[in-house]
Amino acid sequence: MQTHDWKKAPGGLFHHFHQQWSAAICNSLNAGLLPKGYYSLIEQHAGEVVPDLLTLKLDSKSSAPPQRPRGGVAVAEVPPKTRIINRGSELDVYAAKANKLAIRNKLGELIAVIEIIFPGNKHSRLAMRRFVDKAAELLRFGVHLLVIDLFPPGSRDPQGVHQLIWDELESGDFSLPRGKPLTLVSYCCGFPLTAFVEPIAIGGKLPDMPLFVDSDTYVPVPLSETYAATWKLCPDQFRELISDAMK
């Protein structure tokens, strides 16, 4: 299934697709991709952050420690395959070992977040700043993050959202390759912080992306499969409007 040019789509249509796609990804994760004892919820609050999807781990007092994920993959055995990998400085390892607060809710420990970029995240400098600050906050607290950005860079993110997030935590320039303006990036909060970046073209196929459940294990999120299933369920008029806008 090829990605669409959502920037040219009539206003409001991505909102519907965004909600349905989030649900499809959530259902896919809960249907066996996540390890036993982990589960995904939609649009819950994680501190100041309001993500699209949360991956939570049951409290260890109420559940046995999870074994190797049912659909999980060990990084040492099968490293995530993305075009670009950014690694943080080893100098930050010692600072990260300092005591820090663990934020918990009554459902359990927050493990990972999936964020699907919405046009509103880029419509103003303030909105962009808030998104980047919240993403950086999650990573600082050790929460793994997967960001899906199907909107080309603009004046507020000339090299995409990843460069803005990375600048908050690490140093190093990042440039999107020519002809691939859309960005998928999975952050692993190991030592050092690592970003697995996959630039894609408008009209290109979405690859599976890793969602880390710990620093050594990830589950592949079936982005293309869930995107196609969501698109198939959209009303005919909806699909016609998007297709006409791309002509």
C-alpha cells in the first residue's frame, strides 16, 4: 500500500484517518505482537504528554515477569533495518545513571509511545515546540518512542521532526535524502540513546518499524498492513477526494 500526499488532502480528512489508523495499530499490537504482560491503549495521558498510543507493562506485583515477546525480536539477533541509525554520545551514559524519578500510573509502568504526526503539530512555531518538548521529555524519562510523520518538512522543521527532537538530546546534523521527505523514526532509550530512522517518499510503501519494549527487544509494528486496512475501510467519497487531490 502506497502512502498518500496528505498535505494536499482536504482539511479534516486526515483527522478521521489518523483516529482509525491508531486503532488499527493498537489492535494489531494487542493481538499478539506485544509480549505477555504488555498492552496498548489509545489516547491516554502520560504526564503532560497526550500520545496516540501507549504501550504499558502490568505491575510486576500483579503479573509474572514477561518472557521473550511472542512477536518480539532480540536486537542482538536481528537488528532493526532502517537506512539511518543515530547514536548518542557515550559521555551521556554516566549522567543518565544518576537517580531519577519513575513515573507510574495505576495501570502499570509506561514503556513506549507511538506518535502519529498531525497537521496541527506543525501549524505554528508554538505547536511544533510543544511536540518536540514532549517527545524529548518522554525520552529523558526512559520511555521508548516511535514517531510517524507523513507530512513533508516545512519552515519549522526543515529536516523533519527527528532533527528537532535529536537536537534536544544529542548533537549531530541530520539531513533527509533527496526525494524522501517523510520520516519514520524509532527511539530506543538504551545507553546510548539510539534512533532508527527510515526516510520514505510520498507514494512509497511503509516499512515495518521497531517499537522497543526494552533496550534489547523490539516488536515490528506493521505500518503498511494497518495503513492499507484503514484505507480500505474509508468511505468511497473519502478515498476519491484524497486521490483527486494527488493528481
